Amino acid sequence: MYAFAPPVLRIYTRLTLALVQCPAVRTWPRGETIVLRYRSIDGAFRSARPLTVVDDGPEWLVTHLPQDTVVAVPVLADGRGLRDVPLAERWAHPRATLLRPWSGSDLVMLFPRGREFSLWLFREDAVFRGWYVNLEERHVRGERTIDTRDAVLDLWVPAETGEPQWKDEDELEAAIEHGRMTAGEAARIRAEGERVVAEHPWPTGWEEFRPDPTLPAPTLPDGWDSL
């Protein structure tokens, strides 16, 4: 059907088909289970969350993590939590992976395209509490995975005030001192946080979201860390 199209239209068509087939713009249908994976300092995926796709639009991927879903979290090789040791030692010990239920409440997680953060909507006892801006490396989409790396520095925005508060600035300084990241990387991720604050992407319209009870709960697939 494109044989007789004008040259500009044929070029546009080829570009459009290339974009549709490009993994960078892969989209997932509602109800699909995908796995969010965070790469650890040892290069392995130590943190993972199975998520249900709620909406995958041109700007935001919206997902849901039900309470009590089994997730993977990073721990020290001796079984201690990362925050069970002094900050100065946190990046000096080998890591392992622990599977445990997600506690507290369900979580709505939003992922913007082409950015270095995700936006988490926290509720407690069905009451919306606020927005958590998790600064992280740009997301890489696989067939059913999102891969990234936590950037240490974060923002918390209480629902009562809507005013952002920096979190874990002391951890960022320690990460630079111990070679977890460079000063340049830290400056870049802080600039991304400042950009988010200036854009003020909250409220999102998903604060009152309620999951579809007919959808199955997401689960971590076998071999989730090597997909």
C-alpha cells in the first residue's frame, strides 16, 4: 500500500515501523506481570518486585504491587540487613538475596519514559500518605522486565503538605567516599531530583487507585534474576 506514497510519507512510514519495533518503546498490556529489578554493587540483581501493569502510556508506565507479594531484597551475605551495619561499612560487605513478603500496604509505582526516577504512591490502612521519588538509573525494558540501579538519594513528599523533602543525603556522601558512585554521578542524580521538584508531578491522578480484584496477584517467575 506504500508503493505509491510520496517519498516523505514512505520515509515517515519506515521510521514509524522502526519505532514500533524498537525495544526502547516496548509497551505492555493491562494485567501483564512484569519484574522490576535493581542491580546491586556486585553486578547481580538482588532486588526485585513483580508488578501488575495498570496502564502503559506514552509518558508513564503505571503498575501495582499488592501487599504481601513475595519480593526479593538485598541483604548482607551473613543475613544482616543493609541498615544493620554502620553507614561506613555498608558497601564493604558481600551481598546476598532474601525473599520475603512486601509489608505495610500495597503500592502504586509509576515509571516515566526516559528519566532517572520512579514515583511511588504510598497508602497506609487505605489512606493515602504521600509520594516517594526514588532516584535511579534510566530504566531499561526487557521482554517482561525493567532494569535499573538505585541512586541512593531520594525525595519524600507528604500528602498533607505536598512539599518535597530530601532523603538519605548522608548515604549519598558515604557512597561517594566509598566509591559506590563518583561525585559527577552524584551531581547528575541530584540535578534529576531538582528537576522533579521543579516539575512537581504530583498529584498523579492515581492516588485513589483500587486494583481489579479479578486480576491474579503478580509473582516472581523462576529465574527472575537471569531473564
